[in-house]
Amino acid sequence: MKSTKTTDSKKTISKPDKPDVLPRDGGLQSPWLNGSPVPLNSANVTTETYDALIVGAGITGITAALLLQKAGRKCLVVEARTVGFGTTGGTSAHINTFADTTYAEAESAFGEEGAQLFKDAINEGKSIIEENIKTYRIDCDFEPKKGYVFAENDDEVKQLDELYEGTKKVNVNIRYTEDVPTPLTYKKAVVLEGQAQFHPVKYITALAEEFIKAKGVVLENTRIETLEHIEEIHLARVGTLVIRARKVIYATHIPPGLTSLNFRCAPYRSYVLGVKLKGDNYPDALVYDMQEPYHYYRTHNIDGQQLLIAGGNDHKTGHDDPEKAFDDLEKYIRKHYQVSSVKYRWSSQYYIPADGFPYIGQMPDASDGVFCATGFNGNGMMLGSISGKILSDLVLNNSSKYETIFSPSRLKPVAGFSEFVKENADVAYHFVADRLSIKDTGSLKRIAPGSGKVVEVDGKKVAAYRDDEGNFHTLNPVCTHAKCIVNWNPEEKSWDCPCHGARYDINGRVLTGPAIVDLQHIELTSPTE
Ligand code: FES
């Protein structure tokens, strides 16, 4: 344990000291968190009541914290690991004026006004990033780019035309083009002006430093365990540490614990490669195909080296095969580009909302003054930034122009209903079927070093990982969130839950919510049987 002195010297509060070894929420390295985590522990926590406790130091939490602190509020950011450890450290870092939920889809689910507001939110999210970069003179590889989307067959052409019409209708700059910087043959394409790319961790680290300069407090390696509401004050606890706050913002992607949002957000993994090409056929743009699952690519100079950043092959977390997803992505890139070497490969998690819009605002099933932001689909940079603004507006003024449209308690429009039912049927299936199926009744000996598997030992299911030295790390495979059975992710060396996306490292520690509690260790009497 390490002690943390209070500033009023009345009390000493202690918190568990749990240094992390992983720079991000997976075993693979992303170029944004290359090497060790960015050390940012800023100051001591006081026993006074904070105006706002922000849980999570990704783009949403840091944006909200800085806005609130600059507005004169006293804020504390508490991060379970380190700044940018989660999806901000694993994003492909696109800044767009369009989104995975197209404006045509937005209009069909939420009407013309809803589509317009969604466009405003996306644009405002983008402007927040650009303004912050200007105001704080942040060196984060920001570069304006054009964005191209191309269709390769008649079905895709139809979807592209819908995308074009819906986008035009909300006054986003889009036009047809025959000049896409891609080696692929396409039938029809559009270009959108005013897109951009950046280095997300350089960006949020600079924002966090501004927050600290403004006397905000950042506390890393601290996972909030419980939250209660007593006499208008929220009390957050971790070990013996008690934090008092008037408002709480969960900027943890999906909020922790079992909430109705678990049934309205489906967790997905997305795969990214950083590829060195032979020659210089790097696109000076953001390029997207329309395949299912789709692919995208762009160029980024990382440590003086030009790389093609290519992503896609997304699938639901804990489902499908991550190795195959990477293989398919690499095959796709090698088919169309002359690859010299693959420098980076990493994956990251995002949440698809049931009705296409994010959930930002007062958290359902929580006390008044507890806020959350989730369901960003693949558009976390803009939606995370606008979430920071919406949540800070809700804390400061009790209102935001987006509070109704993005309310986490909104009634779901009919358009999202089938997706909602499908996702929940899927969760129910895993809850039952994974329990009945026996993945392997054979001995642990068949698990190769560096890999893991759920096996049955002495009639008990065990999540077993064998490290490179041959030692077993054995865990109870029952997810601590809502008791589904976790699956081994051989690429990120993690245990991933197929139900709501919780993820754990090889020692059972939570990597990704909504789980709060680590997987339980199991001692085997004869671990090599
Ligand atoms: Fe909900 Fe595992 S994440 S049961």
C-alpha cells in the first residue's frame, strides 16, 4: 500500500498500489502507446468534496474534466490503469464529418431533426478537437485529409447513393468522384472534404497536462469499487479510499456493473495493422470500402517511418476468431498493396448502440447526478469529444441541446428493435450454451505455452493460460459481471466475455468493463494433469 496525504493534513488516505505492466487493454502494442504507459499521476487526493469525479481517462473523461476545471469546478479524474489505456489508446484515430450510423439511417430512426442534431454533434466533436489543438498548441500529428468511400458492386452502389443523399441533406460537404486513391477497382465513389487524423494519445496527454496545470487532479491505477449517494453527495470507494463528489461522470466507455445499457450496446472488436509498403504508394487520404465487414486505410508517420494504417474485419467480442480476423485483414492488404513488413498489429473495442445513436447523459438505474457516455460505434474520437462537452454542460448548466436525443433512458425507436432483440437473444444463448458445452475434457498438458483454453478439470470448468515458462495461470471462467463464460483471445492474450464485452488479463484482472471484479483464481491440486 502507498499512502496519499490529504492537503488539509487532517487525514491520510491510502489506496492500493497496483502498478501495471500492460500499456493498453491488450497484449499487442498500438503505436499510440508504444512502450510504457504515459506516467501522469498528478497530485494528492483530498478529503474535501469535489464538484465532479470523472471515472476514466480516455478522450471522453479528459475532455469533460478539462472543460469543467476551466469553468472553475474542482475535478478529480480517477483511472483504473493509465491515461489512454482503453479504446483511446487503441483507436485508428480518424476524425470525420460522417459516422457509422449514416445520416440516412439517422433520419429513418430519429427523423430529419434527429439526423441534423447527430450531424451537429459529430461536427462539434470534430471542432472541439481542432480548437483544443489550436488553443493549447498541441503537437499531435494532426493533419486535415479528404475522406473517400467507394462501392465495388451494385448493392454497395445502392448503399453509397443512400449515404450520399442522407449526407447531402444535412449539409455535409460530399460529392461523387472518380478519383479515389486506392489500388482497388470500384464502381462508384464519394469524397468528403474536411476529414482529419491525429495521434490520440499525444492529444489526450496534452489535455490531461492542461487539466493538471489548471489544478485538476488525476489519480491512476485506481479502480472505483462502489458508489453510493448519501445526502446529495456521491461517495466512491476503492479499498479504504473514500472520494466525495457532487457529480460523477462514468467515462469508461460502457459504465461498470449491470445496467440496462448492457442490453442496448453490443461490444465489438476491431483490428488494425501498421504496414510498411515497398515503394511509396501510401494514400494521402482516409479511404473506406463498403464490404461487410468493411476495411479502411490511411497513412501515418510514426517515429519517422511512413506506415499504412489499415483496419477492419470487426466482429463481436468473444465471438469468432481474432487470429482469423488479423489474417484476413493482412490478406486483404497484401492483395492490394506491395507489403514490405507488418510493423504493428492491435485490436480495440467499441460498442454498437441498439438504435444507432450514442447514449450520453444521466445514467439509467443510477442516482441523480451520475452520468455516462457510451455506444459510440466506430466514431469515438468525435463522439467522445462531444460527450465531454455534453456531460460538462449537464454538470454546469443542467442542460444540453443534445440531452433528449442522446438520453441513455430514451425509448428505443422501432428501427432499432430487431437489433436489440438479436443482441439479447445472443447473450441468452451464450449464458446457457457455453455452460453446457465442454470445450475440452483433456488434460492441461495439451495447452501450448503462450496460449489459453477453457477446459474441464475434475468436473470443474477452468480458464487456463500456460505461460512461456510452462506455468499455468488458472481462473474461474465465470465472468464476474453477469456470469457468462469467458473465451480465450489468443491475439491480445486476454479472456473475453461474449455477453457484454468484459475482458480480463491472464491473471484475471479486469481490462475492460462492464465487470468491476477480477476473475477468481483457482488453485489446482495437480496443475499439470
Ligand atoms: Fe456481462 Fe460477462 S460481460 S456476463
